[in-house]
Amino acid sequence: MTETFPSFGEGTEPPPSVAYRSELAPGLLRVYTRRYLPAALIFVGGLVLWELTVRVFDIKRFLLPRPTAIIAAFGREFGTVTAAGWFTMREAMGGFVLGASAGVGIALITARWTLIRDGLMPFAIAVNATPIIALAPIMNNWFGITNPMAKMSIVGVIVFFPVMINMVRGLSEVSPGSLELMDSYGASPRQILRRVRIPNSLPYVLGAFKVGTTLSVIAAIVSEYFGGSRNALGVYISQQAALFHFAEAWAAILVASFSGIVFYLVIVAVERVVIPWHASMRAVAEG
Amino acid sequence: MNPSPAVSLTRVSKVFDSGAGRVHALADIDLEVGSGEFVSLIGPSGCGKSTLLRLIGDLLEPSAGSIRVNDKSAHQARVDRDYGIVFQQATLFEWRSVLHNVELPLEVMGRDEAEREQTARSMLDLVQLSEFAGHYPYQLSGGMQQRVAIARALSFEPSILLMDEPFGALDEMTRERMQTEVLRIWAQIGTTVVFVTHSIPEAVFLSSRVVVMSPRPGRIAGIVNNDLPQPRNDDTRESPRFYEKMTEVRETLRGIEAA
């Protein structure tokens, strides 16, 4: 019977991805140059423009230091700022892990008991829209100003809400067709959770994690502005600024930016491993 | 008719109660589908043909009447996995490879891994997609995705296959190839098929009986027995008998409009 209809042309088509890869391989260098060169040029151009503007218009050092001055300060203070950066990043990452785990955990509970979800979500969305960072002095008071837990708890709370809200969305915004299909197999709610809802929520959660990395670094540094250990980046920045050592402050900001970007990229890498099938990943791969 | 039909509906009605008001989707449906039969449900939009299919599959409950599937309640038949279903959208899980999509129902049923893979591979053979086992759904064309959905629906060897406009989203050429393929599979495994469509040539090409439905509320307006010889192929589509049957179905559909 099979031989009666040997070739449905369709079946023999190469899938698009294969054609794409074989096309790309030889011109790889050109593709990467085309993709990253514009950004690199703008970065370097921006620095040059900054340097020239400060020199030509003779802008005061305490308003805006020259990039070269900042780099020099970074070199002088290298040990201090990197140690402070690491100290603060530990707070940011620790808080992130706390907040993200709690967010995922609570979201999973709401998937099981939708009553909890319906009761909790309006408040979660409301709290998420408030400036939680304003709680930083309160947390300093609760945990003690030099206790890293004071900062981690702020970071945790800030990361918690977007993670929880997005995971709940990912667990509930499942296509009705997928649910009908699972029903047709007589699948249990647990099987539906594990095989449909959780995989469906992964792109939502990872998106929230990416937002969370940025928020966690901001939250750690800003809460340190309200006081904290002398080894902390936020404390260093506010002290140097108070002493008019602006090049040093900027050097520390450089460390903060770099750490935030690295943290973000870690999640991007996780995304590529966990959800390579998702449309957003394919856009990255093919764009 | 067959003493123990695959599907039997007696005075089945379905009313949807929504905020906007009551919609009478189906009224007084009496229908029997014999074991091994290929029955199409055809009618204009809103005639309740998809609703009827979901009632048979116990994805909806009837407001009145009784539904027996393999001589059991529709609910029991669903729990016993007596039917496989294919929708208009392939509804593949994008995070699973083609092979793992086909394995999904077997996983839900708790079959062991070796058996799952073996069965899924033979199903992919059946729909002629073996070499795409490791691909992801987005790498397949619409027609190929729908063939994966068919393989998935058949993977646990259900005695009944429910199909809800499965080729509605495909282009005409692919659609005709898929119809030929469904008939080939049907001949090969001898399953009962209930097939919802709004295409007259599709209904005539595929089925042994065409159930013509009228809308608001959905009723059975007439049944066209279709004795076109098997196996059917591309020559069937050009035969005079094919056109006669299409005319018969069309006139039954016109009768609805006149009424």
C-alpha cells in the first residue's frame, strides 16, 4: 500500500534550518562583522566624542570626568572596586536566587489551587507596580545595616514579583487546543501541569529572569546608598561622590554596569540551552 | 445496521449558555456510525458539526440525549482511550521533537520508553515522516505538521479517529495529497473515522457516508450514501460518478437554504 503513493513531494523537502546552515558556514566572519561592527563603532565613537566634548568645552571634572580619567581611576582603584563589585554582586545574586525560587514556587502552587491565584494576582500586580526599593531603609533596620541579608531581602522582593506574575501567566496562558488534546487522552491535572503548563511557562519565566538580573543589580546598589558595609559598591560610589572623587565613582559605576551585563548574559545563555525551540531563540539564531 | 456501532447518538441536543444568551447548537441528533466506517459531517459554519465531534469525544457534554461510543458512555470511552483526535491546527508541542510529540499520548498512558519509541517510529513510517523524527515542529511545513498530528492520534491504536477539519488550513494541492494519504492509512489499519469538513469534494472523496447538517439549531438534513469504489485515487476525482455524488451532496445542502 505504501508503494502506491511513493513520493509526496513535501516529505523530501529539506527542512529550512538545514538549508540555512549550509548557506551560512562560509560567510560566517562576514555575518558576524555585519552584526557587531555597527555597535562597536558607535561605542568607540561615543567615547571619543565624550572625551573631545569634555576637553573642547572644558567641562569641570566634577560634572563629567573624561573617559581616560575614569580608566586611570579604574586602574588605580582596581582592587577596591572589583572587590566591592564582587561583594555587591553576591548580594544581587543571592537575592535573585531567593526571589526567583519563591516566585517559581508560589506560581506552581497557584497552578494547583487556582483559588489562590485569583486571590493573589491582583495584589501581586499592584505591589509589582510600587517602588519596592523605598523599603530599603526599613530592611536595613530589620536586618542590621551591614548584614547582607538586608540587601538580599530587598533584591529578593523586587525579583519575586515579576517572576511570579510571569510564571503564573505562562502556566495559565496555554492554548485551548493543547488542553483539549490532553483531555482526549484522559490526562490528569498533574500530567497537564508537567507536560503542558510548565514547558509553556519557560519562555515567560526566563523573560522575567532577564528583567530580574537587571533589577537585582539596581536594587543591591541603590539599597547600599542608604548605608551598608564599607566593602559594598553602592557605599563606595556614594562616598567617592561625596568626596568629589567623581572619576572613582564612575569607575565603580563601570564595574556595576559590567557585572549587570554579565549577569544578564548568563540568563541569555541558559535560555539558549533550555528553550532553543522558542520563536524568540530562532529570531536570535537567524537574525 | 451493524448490531454494535462504533458511535451511536440518540436525540442528542446541545445548548450553550453564555453571557450573551443561549445558543442552541444541536437539536435532536440521531446518528449511528458503524465500526470501520468513514463518515463525514458537512455543513455551513455554525451547523454544530465540530460541536458534534466534541460531544462524541466527551470534550463537551450533551444537554440532552445519549451518546454511546464502543457500547460505553462517551466518558468511559475517553478514559479508555478509545479514540484519537486531530484538530484543524496540528497542536504540536513546540518544545518536543516530532518523535516526542508522537510519543506524548503513550507517555500519558504510562507506556515504557522503549515501547513508546518503537511505536512512535512505526507511526512516523505510516505517515512517511521517519526521517524527520528529530526535527522540531517549526521546521516542518503545515502539511507535515498535520501528518505528525495524525501519527500522534493513531499511536495508541484507538479504534476511532475523530478529525475536525484537519486539512482546513492547508493549500489545495497539499490537501488532496493528505486526503489520499488518510484513505491509505484508513485502508491499512481499518479504524472508524468521523471527519468534519466544509469541503464537498473532500467529503465525497473520503467517506462511505456523508452526513449533511443544517444550522441554527444544528440538525441532520440528510445522509448521502457514497458507494464510489475503493481504493480511491486521483482518477476517482475525475470520474463522472464523483461528480454525481458531489451534486447529490450539494443539492442536499441547497435543500437547507431553500427550507
